[in-house]
Amino acid sequence: MTREQFLKMIGGGTLAMTLAPNLLLAENLKFLEKSSATKLTILHTNDQHSRIEPFDSSYSRNPNQGGFARRAALIQKIRKEENNVLLLDSGDTFQGTPYFNFFGGELEFKLMSMMGYDASTMGNHDFDNGLEGFKKVQPNAKFPFICSNYDFKNTILDGHTIPYKTFQKNGIKVGIFGVGIELAGLVGKKSYGETVYRNPIEIAQHYSEFLRKEQKCDLVICLSHIGYDYKDDPKKISDKLLAANTDGIDLILGGHTHTFLPEPQNFINKSGKNVLVNQVGWAGLLLGRIDFYFDENKTVKNISWHNQVIDEKILV
């Protein structure tokens, strides 16, 4: 993708869709912002791949884009403007630059902690230094790793991840779980040891029901590192299949396939309701943003989005 194509496809807007069939859309966001609506801002990344610094200005595809410092400045600006923010990541923090080769992920976790990430899930490359390597640097991450379909019971990571987490944001309860891709055949057995992979669709259904019904969450989010779509293998579990074959999930934040979605995609789940899927490419070139507006009954009334390019226009 050229720089021109990249910039052209990224924008922002209001989604003319709902999370329930009978939802009434407000006329516009200005009305919502002036009304009693509660706004929840979801910021998200995926597949950062240790890209601490921006790409060089001579890089042909995305010159002078990306960079942790710029992203941190943008996140800080958004937090000053918005009261209710969740910052999430969908895995593959590791691998891709000398920073990981030298520090083993310690730097990435320290910087993400400074940015105030609320949660992440694990991607396949987060196993690149084995379970031992991940455990060694994990104390630098001041946020939890939510892994619902990886069973670490017989490994040294037992107790170092959690299957779900809930957050309270101005009366809105958000439930989050995470699913990862099958490691066998993708990651060396020595690197993941006795980690047991469980079917993401089955696990997603379990936790979406649990968070919705037992935890009484108003919004359910899945952090996914299973990939958006596989055209050459349509039966392979992907975010598209996950959305269509479960219910109870409102938003899937994806990773793994490095897919630059032009906007959050809308799918119909098995109960006939809408579920959004978004993914923002790789290397921290974008910061995904989705704003949910809730009424006094904690019902979503509108959704807006903006996948913002991280470039030199962001002052550090």
C-alpha cells in the first residue's frame, strides 16, 4: 500500500448501525455530546512488532509514520479531552526490530505501561522468546494479559494471565476477554510448551454469556489475535467467523493478519444482532478509536470512529 492509498483509506465518521435491532440513532453527535449521553472512548492497537521508532523518511510505503512517542502524545491529548477512556492491545507486541532482539520485550512493556494501557492479549510472536522469555519481562507490564483460550495450567505462565476483566467507566460496565490463534504449526513447540489451545468460538461464546449475564456488563469486547479473514481458507477461524457464530459480543478488536480496515466492519451474529470488528494494520501506524454513546438506560445510542494516522503532525 502506498502512502497516498494509506491516507486516503483512513478517515473518521459516524456508524449508521446499532448494537441491537431496535436501537434508535440520535440525529448527530453534536446532539449526543450536549445531551446526557455517557461517552466511552475505546483506543486500540495491534501487532506493534517492537516498532519503537517511526519508519525512516526514506521508507517507500509509510515514510516517517508510527513511533511510540507520537502515539503516547496522542493518547495523552485524548485523555485530556475525554473522561472515559480504555486503551487496549490485541497482541504481537514482540518481534521485528533490534529493540526486541536486545531487550526481549522489556522496553515495549515499559513504554506501554507509561502510556497507560488497560489490557492486552497475547499474539503468537509474544511466544518468540518462549514462556520463560515472556515471564521474565512481564513484570514491566503494569497491565493484565487477558488470554481466555490459552490454558497455561501446566506451564510457568500459570496464574500470570487472566481469562477476563471488567472495567467501570462512569457507570458503564465493560467486560473484556481475549482469544489467540492456534500455536501448533505456527510457533515451535519448545516456545509454548504445554500450553493448551481451546476453540476460540466456543470460548468466546462462554465468556460473552458470562460477562453479559452473570457480570451484568453493558458492553462486551473481545481482544482477538486470530486474524480478520482467510480467503484461501474460509473455514479457518477468523474474526469474521467469530462474529457470525457467537452472540453477546459488541466489539471485536483484532490482530494477526495486519489488516488495515478502512472502518469498523459490521457483522450479524447468530442472534441477528450487530457486532463490530476493527483492526488497525501493524507497526503502530494507526491508533484505532471507537466512541460509544450510552443513554441513561446504558443503551448504546450511537457510535463514531476515527483510525488516526501516527505521523509527524503529532507533536511530541
